[in-house]
Amino acid sequence: MASIKPSVPKGTRDFSPAEMVKRNYIFDTIKSVFRKFGYQEIQTPTMENLDTLTGKYGDEGDKLIFKILNSGDYWEKAESKKLKADSFEFSSKSLLPLISEKALRYDLTVPFARYVVMHQNEISFPFKRFQIQPVWRADRPQKGRYREFYQCDADVVGSDSLLNEAEFILIYDEALSKLGLKDFTIKINNRKILSGIAEIIGKPELIVDMTVAIDKLDKIGLDGVTKELIERGFTQEDIEKLKPVILLEGSNTDKIESLKEVLQSSETGLKGIAEVETIFGYVGSLTSQIANLKSQLELDITLARGLNYYTGAIFEVKTNEVAMGSIGGGGRYDDLTGMFGLKDLTGVGISFGADRIYDVLEELNLFPQSAEETTKLLITNFDTDSESYALPILMELRRNGIATELYPSPTKLKKQMSYADNKRIPFVVLIGAEEIQTGLLTLKDMKSGEQQKITLEQLIAKF
């Protein structure tokens, strides 16, 4: 058999033990905050029925769904179909239903909607769930964009209370602070405000064009935005009406007062402002008695992520410590489950960008030492006698919850120390003839090189 050069499919990655410890540190930190706020974990299958996913992401999204070929002779159906009907065309569109009935999940949102509908008689509403699992997209791989990646979502469905939005702000604030970030901004906007702005300039049908353009204000400036708006069908008069909104400055309160004046003739816009005020009110009540937010909470009218999807509040989180895109986002949506026949079930959700957060923590050197350690203690192995003496010690340390290894075979001390260094094991317990005779173990700190004599009881107490 010819040898095969080992490789992974483009757009996928291996994760080393050191990387997995760090990734799990991120996931475990976020999970702990989700649970603290009453969210319960679910998981859905890696693959869904193809018709569950198709038509939920638009034509372009459908092209990025990884299809799974049917097991067995999947081609037999296609050949049989051709024999029965000469008009049958061997095209990808006509063949797909015959050769593929399943697909890898594209995101966690549609499987969640399917889950809620299937289990609606078993779950209590409002239903608060979180989910951290990989998803797959047949996208063109490039830097920072993979075909397999993890999503880290939390949603609550069956409640229209804006307290949920306020708590998501607190979840972002606490989780990212626990991960060590000190300077990050949680941006908020509302789809109804954007709709109101489009209404007052008489172009409600161009709301998407408007927001796509003004979303680029930071990158291309006012002149660039003006040029793009004109190209998208807006007049100079429209732009003059938009300028006070695009260039909103001051505190959140200042921005809200300015918007009330600009949108006084739009019932939809005023409703959006009222929702933002309510969310700010909840956040103030939840934090003023104990501690202020560690993040900056900013009303940003140019924020328009997922505009065709969201119906109320919109969130985006950015770190100010390194150059990086958004590290989180989400918003309020209506009728999540309508695609599966369960109508009028509103919800709101957020997502953490785990891969980007990993890069940020790496760049800022924020991973704690404990997130890089797998084993706390290594017991050396010099000979048969020291191995026999070490075995009950090994089990006693593990019984007390201390991650401990015994080097598996007698060998030179230098090799065992190199093993400890390579695995970043911080302490080594040396057991030789003297230790066996006195009952005192030798504990070596691998960082400082210091050694001390210690009993097993003292060792357990120390760790």
C-alpha cells in the first residue's frame, strides 16, 4: 500500500493539548456565567435532516451547507429515476434530494429552533438554553475563517421582557471580565430605531442599503458614507436629514434625547428608543447596588448586524485592547420557530466569538498559568523499589484531587525532568533510596529550582 501524506481538510484544524486546555478555560468560564444566570446546556446532533437546514440561510447560505451522501448505493435511485423518466436531468439540483438527505449543521440557531418545536411539551417557557458546539460551512478558507469552528450561544425564547436583554449585557460584562479583559465595549442599537430613521426620510424600503452604508462610518468617514448612500439611491436632501443621526455624539442620554427629537414623527422609532431606555434602566438597577459595569455600554446607531434577522435590540462586543473584529453579538428576534410551525414565539440571544477571544487572550498574555498546566505533580521513577513505593502515594494524591503522574518506567532523571518541562508540570516529587528510608519526599519547584523535604500529608495539604 502506498504511503499517504497525513493532512487535514482545508479549513479545519488540530488542537494540541496545550491549546485544548486554553480553549476549555474559555468555554468553562463562559459556561459558569451562563449557568449563574439560569441558562441550561443542550446539545443537538452534528447532522440534521437536509430539509431542516435548507431555505433558512438564503440562497448563498444554502450553498455553504455541507451535504452528506446517503449510505449504501446512493446512485441507484438516480439511475432508476433516469430510466423511468427521460426528462429527468442529471443536474446538481435534481440529484441532490436523491443522493443526500442529511447535512452537517450550519449554525446552532436553526437546530435550536427545531429542538424547541420538537420538545415544546417537555420544556418550560421561558426556555433559557446555552450551547457550545462545532458548526460547519463550505466557505473558502482564509485567515480567521474556517470551515469547522465552534459557536458559543445563549438564547431565551418565550419571553418578550427586556430584562433578558439587560441580563445578556451583564453576562457579557462578567464573562469577559473573568477572562481578564479590562477594556471592551458592549454596543447596543435597536432595529425599530433604524426603521424609524428610514421612515422619516421617506425611504423605508431602503433600510438595508442605509444601514450597510452608515455601518462603514468608522472605516470610510462621512464623505465615503455620503458617496455610498447616493450610489444606493438616496438624495442629498435625504443625507442632510441623516447627518444628525449618523454623527450622534455625547453620552447615551444625550444620544437618546437627540433621537427623540429627530424621530418624533415615527411611532416605530420612538418605540425603539423606549426599549433601549428600558434596557438601560434595568442595567442600572441591576448594577448600581453592587458594582458598576466593567465594560463600556454604548448606544451606537450605526450598528446593524443581522438586520434582516433581528427585530428589536441588537448587540455587538468589541475589545479596545487589540485590533480585532467583534468578539460577540446578538439580538432580539421574533418568530424563531415559525419555520417549523410554532408561530409567534419571540426570543433573544447572544453569541461569544470563542476563536477571536482565544486570539485576544493569547496576544494580551491573559491565559493564567493554571490554564497551561495539565498535571500538577510528577513522581520520578528510578527503579523497581521506588516505583513500588510511589504507587500508593500516586493513588493517595489522586484520591485527594491532585492531578499527578508517575513516570511510567525507570530511566535517567534528566529525561524525566525534560518530560516535566515539556508538559509544564510545575512540581516534581523525587523518590529514591533516601526518601524510602526516611519517609520524607523531596519536592522540587521546577520554576525556581528549590527543593524541600516534605511528608505525604504536608504535600496533600500544600496542594
